Amino acid sequence: MNNEAKIISEQLSLPPGGVGAVVKLLDEGCTIPFISRYRKEATGNLDEVAVTAISNAHQKLLELDKRRQTVLTTIDSQGKLTPELKKRIDDCADMTALEDLYLPYKPKRRTRAQIAREKGYEPVAMRMLAGADMSRDDKEAVQGAEDIVAELVAEDEKVRRQVRGIYRREAVITSKVVSKMKADEKAQKYSDYFDWSEPLRRCPAHRLLAMRRGEADGVLRVSISADDDECVGRMQRDYRPTPWLREAVADSFKRLLKPSMETEFAAGSKERADDEAIRVFSDNLRQLLLAAPLGQKRVMAVDPGIRTGCKVVCLDAQGSLLFHDVIFPMQHPGRAREQVLAMTRKYNVEAIAVGNGTAGRDTADFLRGLDYGRQIPLFTVSEDGASVYSASETAREEFPDEDVTVRGAVSIGRRLIDPLAELVKIDPKSIGVGQYQHDVDQGRLKQSLDTTVELCVNAVGVNVNTASWHLLSYVSGLGPSLAHNIVSYRTENGPFTSRAQLKKVPRLGPSAFQQCAGFLRIPGARNPLDNTAVHPESYKTVEQMARDAGCTVADLIASKDKRSHIDLRQYVTDSIGMPTLTDIMAELEKPGRDPREHIEEFRFDDRVKTPDDLEPGMELPGIVTNITDFGAFVDIGVHQDGLVHISQLADRFVKNPNDVVKLHQHVRVKVLSVDSVRHRISLTMRL
């Protein structure tokens, strides 16, 4: 096992053999979904969470190695790279430790110590370090020597490690309001942090990011500090107790090391807070993308409006636009009734989707009150990001002759039919399920969200004959270019009839086929395995199972009795083991199954329409719209989400809100309080 795999194994507490296999597969160009689904024998059955963690750790080590080469080259160019120093740098597995080793050799601006060296005071500094009596030296020489000593001490690896340990244990983060901003109305959202202090290691991500946002808005001053006397005392312990050295060490801490530590711990705590916020965002996005689909049904979708009316579209079972119109249910209810009933009859509407924006409640109530002559379920659909989609290049490509209102209504309807297929067209940051998403590292956020989308798309599987290029682009091994090629081939040659036909798509070579094939579905294919998650590389094994059972593959899929007599141990080979064989049998039991749950209708309490209708003690139905590490936001139908604090989620201690609630879950809540000034509704699920 190479050293990299060993390091990652220790970091993540994962089996070293599995880690090594994942790293090798990643280096060969395999994707995370492919590795976690089709290479379980090699990885020791590591799931996508573990494989993603290994991939991230692998990337960090690659970045560390790149930095290491820069450090070695720079020091070597100075003629100061000794064999001992090179070994220490080569053995470094931590970026902070590497930077500590590099610091004395790192090119820097012209410092006070550098100026003192230019004046020839370095020998004086060496005498000072040796504990010599400096009383006979002139003041300028002593000051110059102290400047040199201060820099040497601040760059000493051991000293930095000791002071860092104190900060790690005892650092305190403090925020104070900027005096001129205290009375500013816009600053009141940060009022909790006008005079706040707590141990940095206990400060949760949402609180730290809130303080940093307040700082960026010019409302707060945020600082991180430890006990100065303890730090200076620990630093002085390793030097001779002369007055000059004590003063130089104290200056080293105050002028150089303290600002450096504050910067380092500010960056480190921000990075950890970013990690947590990104994790929360990714968890929420995963739940949103995997939300229950209605499935292929004919849908009427309504984008509510008051002044300009409600835009109504009728879609076929594949989400194609059939018709659109505008109704004014508030101003002209009779006419609106005739329009809606006519559309539901003409287009045989099977379900209604209503956006949850302004006038959404009133529009839904109006539509529920109509007599359709049959049961037509009505669903409220989140509009978050619909306006972003409707004005996007993607929407213009799909509907070049329609305006943004029609596109937005279509998006609402398609979200009901298949949330995943529609939401992949929208920047995840516009979907409204994040926590401080604009305050975190945008590059890392995008990488995490892209990975989340990719995992969700491949977990569900994609119908290659109906999927848009946007959805196909997230399939393992494809990307935008090959996705476009697949759609173009489909347009020119008609629907795919087999997975093998994918090899005819321009530029879709053997490697891409291996990565993508198992995640693409072809309903109605001649080979029934083409509509399952069984990978083509395992087809021969399934065909042998069928021959041994005396039937066809289709019969094997249809007959539980025939499958029950199969002894999987007979089919274990060097290339296929029990994990893959077990997955195959599960897939044969429910071929092409959708792992998502079934959608359910929901209705808000008719007693409440605005926050003014709320009273403490009211019990109401609600829908979870966002989950953070401090609680869950719930839509109770008053155009303003309420917060169920983590302490109010259950009658027990809750560490992670996701252990109790899920996005879009239907819940019962009780109103605790309504703060009309700060626009906050406090709810509880402890009924």
C-alpha cells in the first residue's frame, strides 16, 4: 500500500486496502458513482459517502504535494535545502506543518529584521540569543538585534506549534458592534452578536458565519485571541532569561506571532464552518433532488399571480407543453372556473401543480373548490429557482417562442412530474435550501453540489430516450459534450433500442461506455437487462443463471420462484463477487425500480393565511422547506417560514436535525411565538 493510501486510511478510519483501491480507480478515471456501485469487490463494499470522502482527501494530498514541490524548489534555489530539511518536507502530511517549515525561507516583504541585517546587526542578535550582556551596545544595535530575534522566534517551528496549541485549546472569538451602526435598522439582524464572546472550538458553524457576515457588512468587529501572558510565558521558557531576550520574545508575539495566529485560526475556523455549511447544503440538496416524483402524468401547472393573473400550462406525461393560458381567479372567478374546467377536460389532466409563491394559497383554495367531475389531486410545488430557470439560456433553448411566465409555469409542472430531471437545470444555489451559501468558499461549494447532483442522478438512473442533455450530463462518465451527442444521435436515429447502441454515439468510447452504461435505462429494450441497473459486464453471468434455471432472462426476472433457487456462490469468479451478485439479484427482483418515495397531497390549515392570523398554542400542518444545523424551517402557509429550533424538534436530545426531519416532510407544529418586528415565527414539534 502506498503512503498516500495509508495517510487517507488513518485520516478517515477506513480499511487501507479499500482506500488504496479507490485511489487507484480514481486515478484511472473512474467516477464516484461507478466505483461505489460496480467495484464493491475491489473497495471492500465502500459506499458513495466513503468513496467521496476518499476522493476529497486524495485531492487535498495532490494539492499538498504540489505545494511541497514549490517549497522544495524555492528553498533549493536559495542553496539552503539540506538532506535533513528535505526529508522533513517530504514526510510532511499536513499543510500547516509544511508552511511552518517553509516560513524561514519564504520570500517576504522588506521587514524590520531584514533592515537590521542590512545594517550588520545579525552578529549582535546571535550574541543576544546566546544570553550576552547587551548593556554596552548602542541602542540602535540592540533594537536591530531585537527585531532579528523577534522574527527568528516567530518563525521557529517549535514555538509556533506551542502557541498554536494554546490557541487550539483556549482561543476565544469575540464580536462587537461598530458603534455608529448600533442604531442602524439594517444592523438589527445581527443584534445577537453586538457583544458576544465564546470559546472558538465551541462556536457552531452558523454562528461563526453569521458573525463573519456581520463583519463583511460593516456592522461587527470580530477578533480571535488567547491569553497573551500565557503565550508569551510559554515562548520565553525556551530562551535565556535576560531582559533583552524577554523583550524581544514579547515583541515577537505581539507584533508578529499573535496577528499570524489570529489570521490562521480565523481562516481555519472559517474553513471548518464552510465545511459544515456545505455539508448542510449538500444534504438538503440531496433530499430535494430525491423528492418523491408524481411520475408520468398529465399535469396542469399554475404560476400564481394577482395583478397579472395566474399563468396556466398543460403538459403531457413527458412534460411537453401542450397549451397555456392566463386566468384571474380573484378578479373574474366565473370566467377562471370555465377556463380551468375546459382545460382539464380537453387535456385529460391527472394532477394540478400550484406554485407556492404570492397568492399560491388563494389560488390553490380556488382550484380545490371546483367540481371536476372526477378526483384530481392538487400539489403545492416550491417555486425557488423557477424564475432563474425561466430567464436562463436553457429555458430559451427549450421554449424560444414563449415568455418567462410560461417557462416558469412549465418548470413548476415538471418539478411535480420529476423533481430531479427539472432541478438539474438550475444552479443549486438558487434552489433555496442552503445555509449561508453565499458566504462560503464558492469553489468548494460548487464541487460538493456537483458531486451531490451526480450521485443523485446516478442513484435514480436515467431513461436515455427521454432525458434532456442537462440530466444526461450528470450521468457517470458523460458530461455536457457526450450528453449533447447522445441527444443528437437520438434525434437523428430515433430512440435507442439497446445499451450496445450507445457505442455508436460519436466520441462515446469504451471507457465512457463502461462508466455510464449501468446508469442508463432503456424501457422496452429487447434485452430486459437494458432497463435495469445490472451492468453490461455482468450480462453473461445473468444469462448463465437463466440457462441453469432452464428459462430466459425475462422469465428469471418475472419468476420469484426461479430466482429463489439460485445459489449465488456458484457464480463467484475472480472478477465478480458476492456484493455484485447480491446487487444483481436485488435488481432482478425490482428491475428499473425508482428508489424515491411516493408523493402525497398536502393542505394548509384554512384558519391561517398571514402571520397576523397566528396565535401561540395553535397546532398546524406544515412542510419542511429547509434544514440547518440549528433547526428546521417549516412552511405553514403564511408566506413566511417558521423555525423549529433544534431543541424543539423532539422530546429528546437531537444532535443532527436530519435525524428527525427530512426536506418536504409533512409535519405537525405548534406556534410558540411571533416576532413581527424581526419577522420571526417560532415553532415546536414537541406537541
